[in-house]
Amino acid sequence: MKIKVCHFVNKITGKSDGVYTHLKMIFKYVNNDKYQHYLVFQGNPAIEEEVAKLGVKVFSLPSLNKKFSIKTFIEFYSIIKKQNIDIIHTHLIKPYSIGGIINILLKKKLIFNYNGLFIKNKYNTKFEQFLYKIIHIIISFSHAVSEAIVPSKTSRDILYSETKLFPKISVYYNGINENIDVKVDDKFSKMIVNLRHKYLLVAVVARLDIQKRIDLALEIVKKIIKLNPKVYFIFAGDGVLETKMKNLAHNLLVESNVVFTGFIPNVKYYLKYFDLLLFTSDWEGFPLSIWESMASSVPIISTDAGGIKDVLLQENCGLIFPKGDVDKGADCVLELLEDENKRIKMGANGKNAVINKYTSESFASYFDNLYTDLLKRN
């Protein structure tokens, strides 16, 4: 009899989406002979088709798109009961809150998967934060949550600083999903190769969203090209701020050294053409494009958001600068662009770490042990 694990999430798009990539790694690498995975989410035909091919049983709940819906509670409760789920694995705060309240009655094993945000964040109003805090207290004191898991040691410290109510917080590292099928965009490849003849290339792989601070990246671009106009920045990703960021690039007079490509499927394939990967986020769990950059022997420059600095400093595969600091960010980028030997060494360090340490085998082993251990607990 397989162990039944239900993954509950409300916001996955199938694009520049770390939570979705994380889920696919679980579906692909965690022993399918031992586990039957279920996915409950807001619904998306392309995602449903993709995960079904991985043997996942999918349930779509369009009511998750609403701020609040009693229907979501009823439907999710029904799924867990009818499918006789053993473990509820929640991703993001809303599914955790819904799943936790329901689990007061169901008494299943429940995991909260932290991805860089909990209750205190810019996406929630003050009232929503207050409501989520009350729900978290109720879930915790009802013993309806078994464990929280986080993608780095620093993420654990950040979550602990916000709440000490989880009975346990453990650390995992995603590493690289090295076996994704790649469909190459010849037009995009040709554009990058042509640019490499003229420029040093810096990639910014991120959703154009508030947390990613693309405005900060563009301010860094402005400082760098004043000192070295032979640097070109490619922003790969789409999002609600796309028009605003393009206008900002125009106002900062950096358009000649910047292109916004929109969402690029399998962007990891193209990272090998770049000299650096730049991250300017205010908060993160651990971006999967960092693992992909390491696997491509490309060093990373990043703010000290989430658990990024854990790996970059430990593996000596990149540089860290303070959140919001344009000058320090520009200095870090220039330092590596001007020192090819250092770039090569850091790139090699990153690739070596991915190959020998942050593997799909270690990722699968963590989750196998996590699920097995949960079911042994009283």
C-alpha cells in the first residue's frame, strides 16, 4: 500500500515559479513506488497535464482564487477524506491555514513548506496578517501541524524569528533538477550568442514582481554602464510590473544595455552563455535559478535575502550585498566582471557543489525520511 501525500497550494503558474519547480522535483524524485502524490491547487490545464504524466492525481479548486471561500474548506475536506490521505503537505500561507484548520478534525500529519514568506509580508493587509496569526495559533495549539520545512538554515532563522509555535523546523536544499526536457528557442539562443560578441552578459531571472526589486537591478545597471558600457543585462521573466519596469529602464536611460524577454521556458539551458546571474530580491526562500546557474558554472551576485548567502558563501560561488544597496550591488557585479579568473573559479566551485553535494538523490532522501518519520510519530 502506497503512502498518500497530498500537496496543497494556491498559486502556481507553470512559469517562473519556484514552488511549482519544487513540487515537480518531489513528484519526479521521491520514490513513486512508495508514495502516491496528489496535487490540490487553483487549476491550470497545462499544469494538470504535466503533473499527471508524473503519476500525480490532480484536483483543481477554482474557489482558491477567491480571498475566502467556504467552498474551498468543504471541497478540500472531502478530498482528504475520500482519498484517505496520510500526509497533507501545504505550500504557502493560505493552504497552510485552510489545511491546518481542517486538520484539527482530520488529525492527519501536516507539513508547512516555507518558501520565503509566512504571515508578515507585503502581500497581506494588516487585517489578513492578524487573521493568519490567530489561525496559526489555533492550528499550533490544536496540534494540527506536525512540522515546518525550510529551504536553508537562514530561512529557518527567519521563520523562527517570526514564530516559535511550530513543533519542529527542519532544513532541506532543493539542488538542481537536472533532467528536465529542454526545447531550445533558436531565436533566443542566437540573440544571446550575438550579444556575447560585443558584451559581457548578466542575467536577471525573476518574475517582474514587487519582491524581486527589479527597480533596484535597473539602478545597478545605470551605475555599471556608466563605468563599463560593454555590459548587457537580459531580464528573463514576466509579471505585473513589466510595463512599469520597461518605463523605468527608459527613464534611467539604460535601454541600450537592457532587454526584457518575457518568460523563457527552460531558461536554465541558456545560463551557460552568461558571465553572471544577478538577484536583487527583498525576500526569498531559495531561488531555483541559483542552483541552475551553479550547474552552468556561472557565479551569482545576490542580496542577502532568505537563505541565498548560506550556499553562496559556503561554496564560494558568488558574492552577497545588503538588500536595497545599489552601490554595493554595482561594486560586486563590477568586481567579478573585471576579474575573469575569479569568475571562472567561482563558477567551477558552484558546479562542483551541485554535482557532489546538492543532488537529486540527497533531495529525494530528505523527503523520503521526512514522510516516513512523520508517520512513525504518535
